Amino acid sequence: MTAVWRPAAGLAVLAAALAGLGFTLGASQLLTLNEAAGLALFAVATNLLVGYGGLVSFGQAVFYGIGAYSVALGWEHLHWSYWEGLAAAPLLGGAAALVVGLIALRARFLYFALLTLAFSQLAYEIAENQYHLTGGANGVFGAMLPVSLAQPRTGYFFVLAVTAGCLAIVWKVTASPFGLTLRSIRENRHRAEALGVNVFGHELIAFVVSGVFCSVAGALFVVYSQSAYPELLDWTQSGYAVFMAVIGGMFTFLGPALGALVYTLGQQYLVAHTTQWQLILGAALVLIALFRPDGLAGVSGLAARRLPRPRLARSTLAAGGEDGEPDGGPAKRPPGVAGEARR
């Protein structure tokens, strides 16, 4: 299997495993996995910028919150169904990402990160202060889901299906010539410009695509919580997505999804057993950044490379081995073939 198709195979295996769990787990465990699936999409969409584009953004929570508020405010003020809010979420998120990207991408490195953080805080303040529109600090709560999605098992399968479909699209983006060009910009921006690449255009498209799928993830959050509140727009929410990408591995496609699963399950466990869970997670991030910057996906890949290769049977080696050549020399050719080669 080529390296290009390994993420697709991994996505299919992971989706099948999680679907199988959906038939066996109870309601509380399904809600936890429901949250993890939505966060996986959020982390992978964020990593399109961080891992593939080399753009550390602390503003992706803006689009995550827009997705959740698209459903919640549409339900409260416009009497939309959940499906209408879900359809509007990527459109609104993409439009907001276009505006933010046109401004923030004019800066570089630290200043880009600070600009995206500023947009996140601006969105947070607007949501918290516009009480009559957004409910202020209390947010919007209510029965905004169809009856079928309000059931934990049905809602879980819906979130899992949407997440898997969106991840497949993002994978196609990363595996396309556009994704390869984006990685070349990450490695050497000036050389890419010298080769005629429209660097700003590629980064802007990546920013918009990331914003679209972050908004979808926010709309899926409503299935888990049936609410939207200002903290979803806060820059710390963007930090969690970067945190998940670092835990799982920024330089593998499914690494952030693995990080989202580990983060969600680890947080649930630590919250139940200690009040210092944030300190423990912060220490884990420091250790990973220092000793395993390629994350858990890198650890699993290293373990796979270190597995001993199975020994081939002596008869197989005598007949030509795995590569058609016995141990100790090239494979013997029939006399006719050897004669033709000499001629």
C-alpha cells in the first residue's frame, strides 16, 4: 500500500471500529465518543493550517463557535430546523474565514498567531455582550435537535458519519497537488514564491477550507450539548485543537483525530479523579513537545518499524525468497534468458 492511501485505509478502519462500539456502549460512553468525534474533525481541520501550512492559528474557535451558533440562533430567532442550521454553518464559517484570512494572512509567524487570537477574543466579546441576540454569558440552550438525533445512539452514528465524510474530503485536499504545494510553502516559502507559486492565495484557500470544516464541527457539537455559548469562541478553544494535534502528531493526517480521542478520554478520567487535570494535561504537552514532537502517531510508527520481520522458510529462500533472489546471490535465470542477455 502506498503512503498516499494509508490515511484513507486508517480512516476506514477507525470509522469501522467506532461504528462497532456504537452498538455495544451505553448512553454516557456514546456521548463521550460523540464529543470526541466532533473534536476530531475540529482538530484535523485546524491541523490543515498548523501541520500542513505551518500557520499556527489561535482563531479557529471563531468558526467552531459560528457553527454552533448557526444552529442555536437559527433555531431560537428564525425557527430553523437543525438541518437548516447545519447547512448554513459551513457557508457562514467559510465567509467569516475569508474575511479573517484576508486580514490575518498579511502578517507572518508570531504576528499572524496574535492576529487570529485577537479575532477570537473579538468574537468572544461580541457573543458575551449581545445578550438579546446570543443570550450573553448564558448562551442558548434548548431542544434544538430532531427527536431522532436527541437519542444518544442515533446522534452518535450521525456525528460519526458526518465526521468520517468530512475527514475524507480533507484528506483528498491534503493528498491533492494543492496539499503538496501547501507543504512546500511550509518548508520554504521564499523558494515556492521564486517558483511562481501564489503563496498568499494557497494560504487563503487553506484558511477558508479549515474554517468551513471547523464550522461543521461546531454544528456537530450541538448534537452533543444542545447548546451554544461564548466559550466556544474563546482562543483557548483554538488552543485545545492545537493541543490535540500536538498530542496525536501534526505531521500525520489522522494524528490530530487520535489526539482528540486521547484528550477527550483523558480529560474525562482526570476530571473524575483530580481537580488538577489541567496541570497534568499541560505537563503531558510539555513532555510530548520535548521528547516526541511527532506525537502518538509517531510513536506508533516507530514501534511498527521496530517490529522484527518474520523469518522466511528455508525452502522459500532456496526458491528465490521474498524478492525472487535466494540469500547469497542473484536469482538463477534459465539458460535461454541468460544467453539472450549476453547477446
